[in-house]
Amino acid sequence: MIGYAVRRLLMLVPVFLAVSVVIFLILHLIPGDPIDNLIRIGSSPAQREIIAQRYGLDRSLPEQYFIWLGNVLRGDLGTAIVGQRPVSTMILQALPYSLALGGAALLFSASLGILLGVIAAWKRDGWADQLIMGGVLLGSTMPTFWLGLLMILLFSVHLGWFPVSGARNWQSLVLPVLTIGLAGTALVARVTRVAMIEAQQRDFVMLLHAKGLPRWRIHLGHVLRHALTAVVTILALRIGWILGGAVTVEVVFARPGLGTLLIKALNQHDYPVVQASLLMLAMAVMLGTLLGDLIQAALDPRVRTAMS
Amino acid sequence: MTALLTVADMQVTIGPVTPLDGIGFTLDRGEILGLVGESGSGKSLTAMAIMGLLPLSGGRVSAGSIRFDGTELTSLGEDAYRQLRGKRIAFISQNPMTALDPLQTIGAQVDVIGTLHFGKSRAEARRRTLEVLTQLRIPEAAAICASYPHQLSGGMKQRIVIAMALAGEPDLIIADEPTTALDVTVQAQIIHLLAELVRERGMALLLITHDMGVVAQCCDRVAVLYAGRLAEAAAIDPLFAAPAHPYTQALIACIPRDDTRKGTLAGIPGTVPAVSAYPPGCRYHPRCPQAQDICRTTVPDSRPRPSGVVACHFPGPTNG
Amino acid sequence: MSIATSTRHHGVAWRDVAVLRALRTPKGALAGGWIILVVLAAVFAPLLTPYAYDLQSLKEAYQPPSAAHWLGTDEFGRDLLTRLLYGGRTSLSVSGIAIGVSVFVGMVLGAAAGYFGKRFDQMIMVAVDLTWSFPEILVALMLVAIIGPGITGTLVAIGVAYLAQFTRLTRAQIMAIKSETYVEAARSLGASHARVLTGHLLPNALAPVLVSGMLATGDAIILEATLGFFGLGAQPPTPSWGAMMSSGTALLFKAPWIIIFPGLAVAITVVAINIYGDALIRALDIRTRLRAA
């Protein structure tokens, strides 16, 4: 299992390199001299020289990439144009907030989604199924930010239950998690329902009935476990989407975090911050996918055999 | 004395259609009954009906009776039925490749019979599992118990399925084409193993197959189904000596013999009609070489024969 | 775009009606009706409203819905219904055009990868799988970072974000039918690669790809709105559903209707596209083929 984890981690290296090339190129693809995108307007020639040195801007493009990558791997993400703070500090400050939000949203969507999916499959075509699937359609088609704004209107402004914005206490996490969680729950519930229904039709389920197992044991002990491997596979691919929702929701609720950092930097053309936050988000997606793969291997002996 | 299993005039409906009707046969301890017919004739559905598993496919027994050891199964509650399944009536399914839960160890899948039906502890159940596997001459039973289905061959998986059936010490085993998915060499082994066990332990075996050769080798009696109706039922020797129903005759003619030259394998022209397209009268008449006007309009009644019944307007001659 | 040419090999009868047959169920009819309504409203926006979308009237600012302004007015006193109709023009055309181009490019790439295979296939699929593993919003934000905010950036961002999906789907369809006998027969009769691709393979792959393109248009409307909400989409004073909500965020407590109506427009339209798309999938009976990717 550890060998498998290490192998999967190594497989991420080329993906990471490819993503880092794209993110590195942002600076060179936007119009204008790269140095102008790395430094405040009106900086002195001496300051420009320091930046040019640091990024190796007089060298060839591949050399510049490796200098940049070296800096990134050492934890040097450059200096923000707006505010002149080290980008690594800004990222480190934002990261815990995003992790808390993403993790809580993931946990919420997975647990509620699986529960609803199981109920919908158990009561297939009954009223509970129709109700859940209707909610799923609504949940997956509402723009996340709009849902967030409506939640603020209802729960914060009218009912006054939760804070409107910020990240001071756990209450401030509730609405953002609900907002991302609704779309996430919809996704998980839909996938679980289909996976449960497909798993119920497998041959071995009939034999379990023939062995005299009670229906609930067949469903919870065998069918659900099967469905979960399918759910985890798809979730592993989709963890990025839930984390992507975190970007939007942070902006809506004015929470500190990577998403807020990225969107603000994009609007302010603060490219060192844009690059760093994109890189962090991409890595979060990759690690999320890896996590999903590992859970899948833990659930399915066939995956373990295929990998060893 | 009444037989262990008596199916009488059974009718099965699934939604708007009636895929089975007028099915009847008996089976006693120590006996092997072959249930034969082409695909689509209703063999598996008959097995599902006896197992009480029709609701899984949205069907039910809508008429007739299934009596098992004095108990009427058609009116049995689900809980009582569940206690019969896996214990007194065991099932061996068609495709061993897909019959086992791929996510659970072999041991756990057999153990559950012991813990569920005999109230054994896990350790006791495992001891019993090892015992059964050893009786089935499965080498390295302990290692097999720890492995997962995808690590075993098809023949080994089918032995495991048989072990699961035997672990309940059942009175009746229903085996639905237990060998069709296996290699030819393994097929014979598995069939002989099953037949031997049944005789040794005085169990009853309902063997579903489309292979008349297998029937001739190991069954005591045969019930032939065609398009959801019983065509003929008889003891094995009179049936092969003088098949009364034209369909039985055709099936027997299909058995490849040693003297059959290559390329002359016989077949029955046409196919079994779909449930929604059962013809009126005798359902076999479109394919029957001896069909007369009455066959096209009137359903033939089951009439007694020296060792069984036949449902045909013009049954073949009996030899004594 | 129509499904009409998709089914050369399955007979003529149903291909003309699949799009209409999806309207036969009450759900499908309602959803299809709403889509037609929204498109017509966007096209004929100038005829439907007496106001101009950028007509400011500060003394009429922050008006709640009324007889004169059915959906109220915004902070500049602009009529919200007018802006909603014009915003629909931006949102629908940007999403539609971006997805249209993306479908076309995706089909070309996917067909080439699936048909020619080998190195070519590997090259394309490495790039495609790379974007596939990241959420569309992240891919889109990366592209907006390069191209800069505005309609062009949004168009490219949406187009590229969904490209992987169409490429994978086309490739899977082509691979599935490439080895069927009629294709091999055509090749052995001397048909050129181009002829086989355009005459035999693509028509068969068309239905699932177009339907998934339609469903993606719904997602693209949300993506466009999200980029607009971030202030990275259409720039003022051009209205789009996302941009309207972006400027409305600050006024959430003062004039919630500025946010609520564009959001409703997005949500209902996307739900309608999903329901209609589902009906279409059922009418065309292509659910399993859509899963191939």
C-alpha cells in the first residue's frame, strides 16, 4: 500500500512539471515586458535590476524556467507587487483557511451525498427518490456564488443566524460550507444513486440473496461498498471541482484564502501572486486526486493487486 | 410419502406478462432432476420462483403451489423464506466469475453461512469453512480463504460457490447451469463432484442445463420446458428410450455422439419465442414438424405417461 | 446546430424528430419552451423594452420592482429587465459561441486521435488529460490570467476549459466504431481517410458529442456568470448576467433584486437545458455512449 502511494505520487511529477510550465509562461504570454509585470510602476532602475537578476530575465526562456522552478521549490515565490510582501507568507496565511473550507465542504458533501444517494437508490422511483433527484438537479445547476449570496440574504440578513462574512469563528464556516456543499452533495448523491443501482444488478448480489442474507445487510455490507468504489473513483476526479467551488465561495463571503488571493491578484494584475496561488490550487487538486486513488485502493483489492 | 419438493401448476407473472405457466414436477431426496430447455424456456425463472427471489426482478408466483418438505412456499413470509435460503435450499449460480463479491475474501463469503444460519462464532464458522473446503478436495484451504475472487481460476471459484451451498447442509440444491461458463475439462469434474455429493449425503439436486448429454449422464429424472410450459417430464431411461414430445425428440437428436461426423451437428430450426410473442395453441407448433390444426388453436393438456407426463396432442409411441 | 445529420446509418425516420420528440414529455416541453423563450427574448431585446441598457437616471436608482420597471432598477437607475434581456445576449452568445468552437475543435482533435492512433493519439491525449484533471474554473482562471479580463478572455477560457471533454468523447466514439465492418469495407473499397472520417465515422459520433455540447452550454453559462461575477468577464457598461451580479454584490442589502433576477435567469435556464438535454438523451437513446468518455 505504501509502495502504491509512492508510485502514484511519482506519477504526479510530470503533471506538476507540465502545470508549472503553463503557470510560468503566464508571465511571458501576457502583453508587455515580463519585468513590468513583476514590479511596481515607477520603480527605480536599481530595483528593476534586482528583479531581473532574481528571475534571470537576461537568459533564455528554458533557463528562466529552471531558475523560477528552483526558486519555487525552495519556497521563494517572489514579492507581491501590491503591498510588497513575500508571496510565500501570503500563501501560508491563506492556506489554512482554504484547507478548512475545502476539507469541511468535502466531508459534508461526501457524507450527506452518499446518504441521500443510498436512500434514493433504496426507494428507487419512489417519492423520496424523486424529491432527492429534484434537489440534486437544482443543487448542481445553481451558480455557486449566487447561492452563497442568497444564503447570506436569508440566514445572515433576515434570520441573523450566521455572520455575513469573514473567518473569525466556526459559525463563519457554516454558510460557505453549505454553499459549496450543496453542489458537492448533489454530485455525490447522483453518482452514489447510479452506482448503487448498477451494483444491485450485479450477479453476486443475487447469490447473496440466495444465501439468505437480510436485504439491509446486502445493501449496506456489499452493494454500498461496491458503489463506494465507483463513487470514490469519480470523486477522486471531481475533488478539484469541489475545491474550485471554494475559490468562488471565498470571494462571496469575503473569507481569506487562496481563492480570494487569486481573484484579487487577477484584478490587480499582481502576477507573482497569481502564479503562486494558481500553482497552489493546482497542487491541491492533484493531491486531492491522489487521496481519492488511495482510498479507492484501500476499498478494492483488485486495484491493489493490479498495482503491485 | 410425499416428495421433498413438489411444484404444481405453477404460474409466474412479471408485470403484464406471464412467462411461466402450468409448471409441475417433483423431486425427492437422493435424486437428481434435470430441468432442460433452450435459453428463454424459463428454466432460471423456475429456479428463482422456488428460491422466492422473483421479487428481485419484479415478478411473483401468481398461481399454483410450491411445496417444500411439507411447507407451502408461495405463501411463506419473507423472513421465514430467508431462513430457508442458504440453509435448507442452496443455490449454485451460472457464472462463477461474477458470483462472488470481488471485494470480500473467499473465507468471509463462506463463513457467513455458519454465522448467519447456525449462530456460530467467526472462529467456529471458519473452522467449518475449512472443513467443507477440504471435503471438496480443495488444496491449501487456508490460503484460499485468505484470497480474493480475482486471484482464483473459474473452476476454483465454482468449487467455492459449491462449498457455500454445502456449508448450509441443505436438503435441496438448485444449480443453474453450473458449468456453462467453465472450460470443457473442468465442466465434467464439477458435474461429477456435484452428483457424487448429492448421492453421498442424500440431498436433492435440481440441475438446470441445456445439455441433454449431461442429463443422460447423471440425472434420475428430467423435466423439459419449452417457452414457459412443461413439455414433458419422465424418468431418465424411458425418456431417452422413447421421447414422447417432439421437442424432447429434437433435443435428444442434438446430442453429439461419437459416431457423429464433424459438421453434421444437428440443431432445431428456429428459436424460442419471446414472452410477449408466445403463439396460441401449443407453443412449440411453429417449430414442430408434426404440427396439425389442433396444435395451432388448442393448448395441449398434460397427460400421464408410464413414468411421467407429456403435453402434446400427438405424443410419440411408448415402449411398453 | 441540429442532430439532424447525425444518424446516417440508423435510418432516416427518427433523426428528424429526435429534437422534437424530446419535447413530447411535459418536462421536456416545459424545458424546451423556456430555452426558446430565453433565446427569443435575447434576440429581440431591443424590441421588447422601451429603455436602453445603459440609460442612466440617478433619481430613479435603487427602485424595487414596479409597473414602470418590472424588475426594478440598479444603482445608476438603469432598468433591470432591459439589462437582463441584453445580458442574456452576452451570456448566451458567449457561452454558445465558445462551446460551439470548442465542440468543433474537440471533434477534429478527437477524430484525428481516435482514427490515426499511435503517436498522434498519445500527444493529443496527454494534453487533453492534463486539462481534464483540473476543474474548468481553474483552467479558465489560468487562461484569463494570460489573456486578461474581458469577453475575448472569457470566450477562450470557456472554449479551452471544455475542450478536453469533447475531444475525449469524440475519440471514444470513433474508437468504438472504427473497427466495425462497414468502415473497414469502405476503406477496402478505396475510400480516402478523409472520406471515411467525414462520411462514416463523424456522422455517427455526432449525436453524443452535440448533446454533451448542449449540456456543457449550461455549465458554460454558469462559468461565464462566475467569471463575470469575479469582474473578469464582460466589462462595464456591457451587461451580462454575471457582470450584473458582480456589481450587485456590494448592494446586496440595499437592493437584493439586482442580484436575485440575473441569478434566477441563470439557474432556470441551466435547469431547463439539463432537463431538455436529458429528454434528448432519452429520445436518442445514447446514454451509454455518452458514458464512454
